[in-house]
Amino acid sequence: MFAVMPTLARSVCPFDCPDACGLLVEVEGGRALAVRGDPEHPYSRGTLCPKMNGYDRTVHAPDRIAHPLVRTGPKGAGAFRRATWDEAIRIVTDRWKAIAAESGGEAILPYSYAGSMGLVQRNAGMAFFHRLGATRLERTICTPAQAAGWSAVMGATPGPSPDVVRESDLVVLWGINAVATNLHFVARVKEARRNGARVILVDTYANDTAAIADEVVLVRPGADAALALGVVHVLAREGLADERFLAAEAIGWPELRARALAGYAPADVSARTGVPAETIETLARALGRARAPFIRIGGGPSRYGNGAMTIRSIVALAAVLGVHDRRGGGCLASTSSSAAFDLSPLTREDLLSRPTRAVSMNQLGRALNELSDPPIRAMYVWCSNPAAVAPDQNAVLRGLAREDLFLVVHERFMTDTARLADVVLPATTSLEHADLYRSYGHYAVQRVRPAIPPVAEALPNWDVFRRLAAAMGFDEPLFRMSTDEVIELLLARTAPRWLGEADRARVASGEPVVLAPPPGPRWGTPSGRIELLNAAQPEPLPGYLPAHADAGTLPLRLVTAPALYTLNSSFQERPELREKAGGMILKLAPAEAARRGLADGQAVVAWNELGEATFVLRILDGVPPGVAVAEGVFWLTHAPGARNVNALTSQRLTDQARGSTFYDNRVDVRSA
Ligand SMILES: Nc1nc2c(c(=O)[nH]1)N[C@H]1C(S)=C(S)[C@@H](COP(=O)(O)OP(=O)(O)OC[C@H]3O[C@@H](n4cnc5c(=O)[nH]c(N)nc54)[C@H](O)[C@@H]3O)O[C@H]1N2
Ligand SMILES: Nc1nc2c(c(=O)[nH]1)N[C@H]1C(S)=C(S)[C@@H](COP(=O)(O)OP(=O)(O)OC[C@H]3O[C@@H](n4cnc5c(=O)[nH]c(N)nc54)[C@H](O)[C@@H]3O)O[C@H]1N2
Ligand code: SF4
Ligand SMILES: [Mo]
């Protein structure tokens, strides 16, 4: 007998998280024994969050879906029989052929998001569904309004490296619970803090990140544009704007200045935002006098009916402070590494024979229940769990449960969506397939090879679409390429401007490599300057627009933010993480609880016109009156009333880019 030594494989965390950490996987006998941080990763440097420590327990979880399944009982009852891959592919493609012949390809809806952020697996179905002529999906559930708000001011200007913040002397975390959602940025903020920087959190409640902040500014949900312009008002009034920077690099400062001075006096802004006038003044003075302010903008403020305008106003404030010219200063909403990759050879929009209709993934309920000509008759889900994560859950569940909807779900686990399927296909985890990773929180890219063979009969997304294409008779060469060949294709097409020759060799070998944004004009706007005034926008200047919930009548604004121990609906396969997450909790201010006669720890129901959901109540000083907070998107199978917080969120969209408005809803709360 001789001992088998574990080998180490390099990988990347595949989840929808700005950190995209480097992993080292200890492998023995085709199994992952342990997963830890890669100390050589330039951004994450060897540490992982509590979710990914223990990823091997997700990969080898006893309840992984092991083989294809075909429904045998009523929809949603969970009765399935085992099928072979050949049989499952035949069932699916026979049905699609019949539906396409009768109703056209648009009767078929693909639905996917970010189960894996790898460029190949995430986009694996695009070419296939274009070729099929299916309804197109607007993949807008996350932060398209944040991107729209940034580009209204900055155009295609790349976001800065997150490393910059280490040299800042005043960090503002604006609508981001970074301790939960951007942990390795927090490490850099702490470094700045050790060097004397102050940290201010601007949020709707004192979230976990309040613990690393010197000051917390609580703003009424959806009112941040007014706060940002109130700060601009004080900067303008007190001569604290960076006039030299604005004169050289921006257009529209006189107009923005006039608007802020006329309409955003601290007293008025206070009434609108709930932030005391004095706090607005001191915040403005702190920012105006700092050497190098750094503003990190989270997704929170963008998930409102006024989200794009809100982000635009904060980005404009950063320019008024001249942060872009200060060493250690900056404004980061998202990095711009996606600009480096040309995905068109993978997504193949050219395969669409005619422009097909598009459906917002935020309006799935409407699409499934209301679309006609043709109605959606079949749906294929991969890398997403819409039964749990999509807004207006009751409408979504009604649609997914339709007897006449043919639902196919490619999944790692029996999620709420998979349970409703007619055919379930087993998916690999990221340790079992190859991919190419980039990040929206830093600039490292990395090519990853499988660390272990597929568990049981699981297949990667790309391989499933190859099989589906073969069975449909699609003969484009792309559908015969291996994942590695697709990665080669993407790397060959990736703007060589972002990766030098030596870097390409390092990428090929699986090392993490930091992209360098190519030289070019400093500002990626049409005018070549920062556009405080943008005549191409429906509103030429930043300003406060009402949020959807401003018009509502129920007493509490509901903030449904991400949770520490889960990632959207992922990681709930792990009992130890579920336990740490502590179930569905609703946080309320003491005054709101007292008014309703509610006690800490009791079961409560939050309700509105869309539905209701059951929570355990936590009474906390850090939540202001008028606000209810529910962190996390729980599996319905673990939810007390079989509904999670998305039973309370609406299908309404953002002001621009048709994004989600998860935080822009009202509720009331009663004892359960
Ligand atoms: N642990 C964990 N990590 C995650 C995720 C997760 O679910 N869990 N999700 C991942 C995904 S998909 C994404 S997109 C990112 C999410 O990243 P972000 O969207 O940046 O999410 P958070 O960091 O929680 O930021 C939301 C914060 O915004 C606050 N907020 C809400 N409304 C407002 C407002 O009107 N004004 C202000 N100032 N603040 C507001 C909330 O209270 C909350 O603290 O994180 C990713 N990482
Ligand atoms: N109320 C409320 N709702 C929200 C949010 C919120 O803050 N509040 N956040 C929203 C945001 S920002 C986002 S981005 C969305 C995210 O929504 P989703 O992208 O749907 O995210 P997850 O819930 O993590 O579901 C991903 C699923 O993909 C599966 N998966 C993982 N890897 C693979 C793979 O390689 N192949 C296949 N086929 N499947 C795989 C996982 O098992 C998991 O079930 O949720 C949104 N929903
Ligand atoms: S979820 Fe985010 S912080 Fe955690 S390991 Fe993955 S990339 Fe890193
Ligand atoms: Mo997201």
C-alpha cells in the first residue's frame, strides 16, 4: 500500500460576488477534500468568506442532483423518475420542436442569471436560444440602473482599481453592506483606516458594516439623490467644490451648481431624506476638506424606481469633489473588466433570423401569466432560481405551476424552481468544469480547469447546450467546440490592448492576471469630459426623482438586502450556513414594534397588496422608524409560510435600463 497524496488545483469562486476570489482545492481520488484561499491571488490573497470556506461540502453534498429526472407526479409534488441523458435530451427537444412548429420559437423562454459568473458557463445558452428564435431574456435583475447612472456622467470611463482606497483619508460606503458582500474591499478599507482614514456608512439601517464605520448616516430608502445634491449645495455655498478640477475636466458645473443651490438646501433635503440638516453640513465639510475621498457605491440605492438617477447624482457628487484627481481618491460602482471581453463569438446574436421579442427577467410573473401571441409554453432555467429570487413571487409561482408550461431546469440542487420542473438536469459545480473568470469588483482574470471529474452524471452548461444543439440539428461549428476551445476563442478576441503577450501566457497557464485598462482618452464620454450636464439624458441634470414607494400608503418601507451567510438563494444546501443565517428575520425599530404590540423573537407577518411572508421579529435600534429590513432570499422549502421576502416585492422597473426595484416597496407588519 502506498499513501495517495492530495494534489492542489487552482480555481476561482464562481459566485456572483465582486470579490471573485482565488481558490486552492485539495483533491484526492477525484474528490475535493478542502477548499481554501489562494495566497497568490492578487485581490483575495488567501482568504475566503464564511460561505466558501467549506465549498467542498456543497460540491459533495448528499442532496446534489445526481442524474436527469422526469416528473411523474403532479407539478411541484417532487415525484420524479430517473432518466438517461439521451432520453432527457430527446424529451426536451421533441417537445421544443413541436412547440416551435405550432407557436414559433418565441413560445420558449430561457431564464438564467448568475449561478456561475464564468464567461462560458454563464453565457452558454445564448447562441443556442438565438438559433432557436426563442424569446430573449433581459438579464437585468441585478444592477443595470447602477451602470446607467454611472455612464450618464462618466460614459465608458473604467472604474478605478479597488486598491486605490488604501490611500484614501475618507471612505464613504454608500449603500453597500461590504462586510457581507465585498469582504476583501473591507480589508483595504481597514488598511486605510489604520493609516488614519475615517469611514462613513450611508445606508438605510445600521447593517453589519456599521461595525467598521466611524459614522453612520441613515437615509430614507430611495432618497439618496437628494442627499447627494444637498452635499453639493453645501460644497458650492462654502467654496469646497474642486473648482480647478471641474473647470478642466467637467461640463455642466455652473448648471449643476445653480440647481443644487436653488433646490437642495439642507433643510429641504432633511425633510426629504430624514437626515438632519446638521449632518448634511458636516458630511459635506468632511468630504470637501478631505485630501482624497473615496466613494464606494453599492447596489442598494440603484434598486428603486429612481435608481439610475440616484447613482448619477452620487457619481456627480464625486466629480464635484474632484476625487478622480486625488491619489487615494476615487468613485467605484463597478470595475469595467467586461469591456475587455468580446463575447459575441459565444453569444452569436447574428444567429437570430429576425428580431425576437424580449422579456424582462424582473417581470417573469407577467411573462408567464399574461403574454399572448404566442404565450410562453416552455421555459428553460439554468444558473438561476427564479421561484425564490424573482420579484412578485406569487405571480411567478402561479406562472411556474401552470399545467401547460413545459419547464426544464438545469441545477445542482432541488431548488424551489427545480421542484416545479417537468425535466430536471444535473449541473456540475465550478470545481467540475472549465471556465474563464473576470470580476466586477477588481481587474484580475483567471482561466480555470476542472479540479475534479463531474460528480455522478452532472454536466456543465456548455456540454448540455452542445447536446441540445445536436438533437435540434443545429450544425454551426460553435456547437461542436469544447469549453477549452471556446475559452481560446474568447481569449483570442479579448482586446489584446488589455493583456500583453506575457500576460496571455500566464492566463493560459491558469495564473490570475490583472488586466490593465488600455491607454486612451481619460474620460469615455462623447464630450471627452465628465458630464455633469448631459443633454442626451431625459433629464439633463442630476436631481431627485420620486421612488415608486413614495406614492404608497402602507407605513413601512421594506429593504430586502443581501445576507451574510447566503448569496442570493445559493448556499442554503448547507445546514451549518442555514443555522448561522438564523432563518427569515425581519428587523424593526423599537417604536414600530411597540406601536404594534410586537415582541422581539416573535413570529410576524409582513404584508402588502402583493402577498405576505412570515418572519421572526428582531427589534433593533439601528433600524430607523418607517423602515423594515429583511436580509436574505430564503428557499421556500425552508420558509415558514412557503413564501420568502419576494412575495412582497414588485415587478416595477427602474427609471432607466429596466432594472429590478427590490428595495422600493411598502409593507405593514402584524403578529403571526
Ligand atoms: N454574502 C452575500 N454576498 C453577496 C450577495 C449575497 O446575497 N450575500 N449577493 C451578491 C450580489 S448578486 C450582488 S449584486 C452584490 C450585492 O451588492 P450590493 O447590492 O452592493 O448589496 P449590499 O452590499 O448588501 O448593499 C445593499 C445595501 O444597500 C442598502 N440600501 C438599500 N436601499 C438603500 C438606499 O436607498 N440608500 C442607501 N444609501 N442604501 C440603501 C441596504 O440597506 C444594504 O445595506 O453582492 C454579492 N455578494
Ligand atoms: N428580495 C431580493 N431579491 C433579490 C435580491 C435582493 O437583494 N433582494 N438580489 C437580486 C440579485 S442582485 C440577483 S443577482 C439575483 C440572483 O439570482 P440568481 O442568479 O437566480 O441567484 P441564486 O439564487 O444564487 O441562484 C443561482 C442558482 O444557480 C445554480 N447554479 C450554480 N452553478 C451552476 C451551474 O454551473 N450551472 C447551472 N445550471 N446552475 C448552477 C445554483 O445551484 C443556484 O440555485 O437575485 C435577486 N433577488
Ligand atoms: S462569495 Fe465572494 S467573498 Fe466569498 S469566496 Fe466567493 S468571491 Fe470570495
Ligand atoms: Mo446581483
